[in-house]
Amino acid sequence: MKIIILGAGQVGGTLAENLASEKNDITLIDTDTSRLRELSDRIDVKTIVGVGSYPQVMRDAGADDADMLVAVTNSDETNMVACQIAYTLFRTPTKISRIRSNAYLKQTELFSADAFPIDVLISPEQVVTNYISRLLEYPGSLQVLDFADGRVQLVAVKAYYGGPLVGQTIATLKDHLPNVESRVAAVFRRNKAIEPRGNTVIEADDEVFFVAAKGHIKKVMSELRRTEDSYKRVIIAGGGNIGYRLAKTLEKDYRIKVIEHGEDRARHLSENLSSSVVLLGSATDKSLLEEENIENTDVFCALTNDDEVNIMSSLLAKRLGARKVMTLINKAAYVDLVQGGMIDVAISPQQATIGSLLTHVRRGDVVNVHSLRRGAAEAIEAIAHGNNSSSKVVGRKVEEVNLPPGTTIGAIVRDDEVLMPRSDVIIHSGDHVILFVMDKRHIQDVERLFQVGLGFF
């Protein structure tokens, strides 16, 4: 697939790296020469220096026959105009744009063929807000992902000493929870993937990914770690777009305090939030945290635009007694350094966003893509189509599907029924199949499985 990416920042660069490794034809456009040089030295992409919304720059990048334009510059206006030009001058089939400002997002009529012809809108702030909201719903989780409109969820937890399943084989999960359908989809031990089999023994500190119907998630979690009390008190450090959206989303169900250092922004927050308490000050101010009873806080979320402030304020909050700390980190190199120590969950906005983008790049009827382990693996939701002669999966038992190495089926959703993929389960047309791909070199093999042959037509 020929893809033009506008913007070589964290999101654009991460997307280019993901797609180039899958043998796509990628062209990156940015005004930052040194950033483009750094990326081209590492990955196989073509680079163009220039303003991405200029017609000639897009023409130089090969827009005449591009399959897709992904506009992820830091300017909403540049992204919107680029999509307009791609539609008007080049008839680019798929146009994806990052839009950050809520002032635009609220006006949905702007994004149509009659206005700005954008096929897919990506809002990183909303993606991160949803991501954190799901983590708060399941205390102790490291990642919570929705499939099949929320009917099935994938949850990652760290197995702790004292969990009923720790020290036992995966097969015993059925004995512990006889009335609960669930499946361990992946296990990471000391940062290495282990293929989960029935005789695999769960060890303390394993990162375990399991899939189950939404209503059964907490029961399965209780097998891997001690049950935690629900969260009630949340402090949000940073009242920017993400902090504001999160406070607005959570304030009905939690006691929210927002720390904001800018006086004008703090005033704006206090005027637009209903029940949240807005505090003017610095998140790294020890006396402020102590005054606000940080030791009684369930979750401290550091969501400023400064990675260093987020990390230091989180470490301080944890030291002063906060039960959990979640930290927004833009620099990928920092994420692995801090998670698992005093910081409970490190949130990478570009990794959270990248799945939304990859969903629209995957071939076959792929409706969901989620990045796992900071891009090392993927969870994919694909819809099976066709019949026994035109499809490589429809009409076949799970054991008969020729899955690539390191790929497992986590669940099958048929209408409102969630099926665990036992070997004799037959896949039907219209089934939503949730797969886990531990080796991303086989992504294209998975896509081909769900592409329908000519016999279907």
C-alpha cells in the first residue's frame, strides 16, 4: 500500500516505523530536516522536506497514485487543508486526520465531502481519556481493550504472589472458574513472550493478557492478583486537553481534583467543570500534595505536556502515599525505563493512538487493532466473510485454520454470544474473530487469512 504521512513527530514517526516494517511504500513529509534524516537512517521510508498541505509538496510525495493520506502534524488546520487538497486534486481514496481541538470536533458537519472530506478522525486526547477511564474501571489492570463493541475485553495484569492461579498451570483456570468463559491469550515473562499452553505455569510478576466477556473480567483478575478496592479519589496533574477531558468524564463517578499551574487555564477549568476541585499550583510541590491528602488518594494521574514533570510528580506522589500512579509519557525511551517500578502504569499517547490508525491500514475486514507491549505485538479483531470455498477460515474448525507462527485466536463473537476458541469450534461468516499476533512480521499473513477469494463474488 502506498501511504503518505504528514508529520514526522512521535505519532507520525511511530506509524511510519510500524508500516515500513510491513513492506508498505511510505513517504514522510515534514519541515524538520534533522527529524526526517533521523527516521530515514533507521527505517526504509522516503522523506520530503516541506509543508505537507502544499499541493506541489504532496505531488512530489507521490499523491497522484497514493492509496492513503495520514495527516498527523501538530496543526489541525494543516491536517484539514491537506485532506481537502488530497480529495480535490488527487482523489486520494482514504484520508485520515488528527484533530486535537474540541472546537472543531464538536462541529461534526465540518467533516464531510461537502466541507473537509476526512474519512477518519483521530483525536489522541479522546483515545487517551478512554484508555485511562478503562484502567480506572478495573483496579490493578495495566491495559484494558475493547472488542466487538465492548462485549469482549482484553485485560493485561501483573500476576502477584498470593493470586490463586500463580504457581499453577493455565488449564486449572477452568477448575477455579467453572462458569466463566475466559482464555489466557499471551504471557510476557521478563519482557519475553511465552506461548500460553494448558501446561504453562503462571509465575509471579508475569504480565498476563486474558480475554473474556466484559461481565467476567473482574472474576478472572481475582485469580491472578489480590482483589483491589474500587478507586474513588483521583488527582489529575495538568489541566490541558487530556486532563480536562478526563476530569469531565470522571467527575460524575469519582472525587476529582485537578492541579493546574496556569492561572488563566485554572480559571477556565473551574468555570467548565461541575464538581471537580481545581487547584492552582505545581504538581511537583510537596507541600501542596500533602495539603490535599495525597496519602489518601487512590490514583494520581500525571498528564502535563512535560514528561519530566510527569515522572517526577508521579514519583513524589507515590513516595507520599498515593495508592497508584499513572503517568503520561511521550518519549518512547522513557516508557520502558519507568513502568514497573514506582510508577504503576506508563501511558504512551502515540501507542494508544497507533491502533486507531492501523485499523484503517489493515487489509481484510479488520475493525479493531490494538498495540500491545508498546508495539511489540498486536491484537486484531477481524470479521470473517465468504464460505468454505472463498475463505480460508469460514466453515473450518479452529484447529484447521492455518495460523502463522506466534498467532493465537483469543475469542470469537457471534451476534451476542462470546465463544472461546476450542479446537472443534467452527467459524461462521459474520463472526468477529479476535487474534493475538506476537510476531509482527506475520501481520500480512493474518490479513490474507481474512481476505475473501474471487469465489465469494
